[in-house]
Amino acid sequence: MKFLQTVSLVLSLFACPIAAAQDANFTQFYASPTYMNPAFAGAVPQYRATMQYRNQYPNIPNTYETNLFSFDYNLDYYNAGLGAMIVQDRLSSFSMTSTSLLLSYSYQINLTKKWIMRLGLQGAYTFRTTDFSRLVFQDQLDSGSPTKENLVGNFVHYPDVGTGFLVYNKTFWFGFGLHHLTRPYQSLINTSERLEMKQTVQAGAKFSFSKDWDKDISIAPAILYQRQGIFDQLDLGVNFFYEPLIAGIWYRGIPIMQNVSGKINQDAVAILAGFRHKNLLFTYSYDATISSLNRSGGAHEVALIFAPRYDKRNKRGSKHIDCPVTF
């Protein structure tokens, strides 16, 4: 009976427009900023390559996993940036996979000598698949025959569009992203289900205490607010850098509000640790769940970033102002 209840719950998530319209989230959202806002494409001295992995609720059998691979490049001469990304979610118990291919473009506008604005546009194409043969329905147990459930198919694909802007100087940054502008149809069992638009607001700063350009001693607070459908989420925290070491603490929740079940809207407290070696940076974070899912095992997340650093001694011919959002 519990298995059937679990199946019914998962299927309701497929069919319900509100619950299904949720994108993958990362605790280390600053590690792959083009995922939350395409205006970040190319907001680096040269280029940035990121690999990110998240394992959510590992104590629950057949866990939920997300992989991300991204690359973006600064076209300094053209005041522009380009980015490419692959994001894949997997729910292994039902062989459900969602794979998105994303391309981003940003254009840089120099507001003053110290402030820069970037406008971003993102195009995406998503493929969703599942294997319904791995599910057992109540009518199959009753009759011993194939299910009579109305399953449309096991594959759906659709294009998508997003946009955003970013304003920053050497210390502060602020951005806004708007995703799923076309609200594509994305259900595997209900063709009327549409993906909700998502709005993201991001802000942060990086305060450095080292005079050496290649020695990072700093603190970097940041905040990310997301809203999709009736759901909203707030992430805030700070990372501490004393090269080569990195440490951070983060909180996810909106304690002044209630969630859809009438409880305090809070999810997790995360701790982060990592190190930098030349142009390579590795970080690990663990989410300690503080909601009713506190026996789920939280979430593990790792990020590997390769990004050449900006030599501040070489300013001739460069229009680059380092955006402080990333490590």
C-alpha cells in the first residue's frame, strides 16, 4: 500500500502544474551564475568552465540528482559575452530525466568608469523522458492486465527563452533574471501542463583585504530570491576566503512567511568548504535540512571551476572590470 501511495504521489507531481513547474536549484548558485541570469555570460576576465553536481535527499531510495556543465567566454573587444550550458535532472526510481541545452548572450554597457550594465538573452531546448514500464498501478494489481491510465507518452521536448540584466562595479553587484518566457508545455502525462515563469533577483558584494592581486583574502556575502508559480525561495549567506582555503555558511528559507502546508517557510542551513589552486577552484557544500524532511539526508553538492584570474597589473587595452559575484 505504501508503494502505491508513493507512486500516486509522484504521478501527482507529474500532473500538477504547480508542483511540476519547479526548476533545479543549487546551494552554490554563484558557481554557475549564467543558470540564474544569462547576463552573467562573459562577466569574467577571460573565460569560465564549471562542473557542478548535486545529490538531494540521499537517505531516500533512488535519489534525485542534478548535473551542470557550463562554459562562458568574455568577448571584451565586442563588449559582449557568450555562454553554453547543459543541465540534467535525474529521478532514478522512475527513470525520469530532464536535459536542457542552453545558449546565452550578453552585451556590456559602460554606465560610468566604475559601473557596468550587462543585458542578457538565453535560448534553451529541453528533453524530458521517463519509463512508465517501471511503475505499477492499482488497476494492474486488480486485473492482472495493462493499466488503463491515460499516459500520453514517455518523451516530450520544447524550446524556451529567458532574459536578464546585471549591474556591477568592483565591489557590488545586482541582477534580475526572467526565465521560461514562453511557458512551454512540458508534461509527460498531461498535455495541458505549462511550465511556470520564474523570476530571480540576485545581489551581493566582495570585500577584499589583500593588496596582492593573486592572493585572495576577502568575504563575499550574497542573496538570491526566486519565485516560480506560487512558490518562492530565499538563499542568503557569506563565503570567507583566505587563499587557498574557502569556507561559507548559507541559509535557505523565508521564516517570516508560511509555506503551502501552513508551516514556517524554511528548508536548510548549508556549510561550505573548499580550496583554490592557481586557476582551479573546488568547493563542497552540505545542506542540513531543517524542514519536515529532516530525515532525508539533506543534500551534497560539489563544484569545480576553472577560470583564469585577472592580472590587475595589466590594464592596457582592457575594458574589463572584474565582477565580484564568483570566486
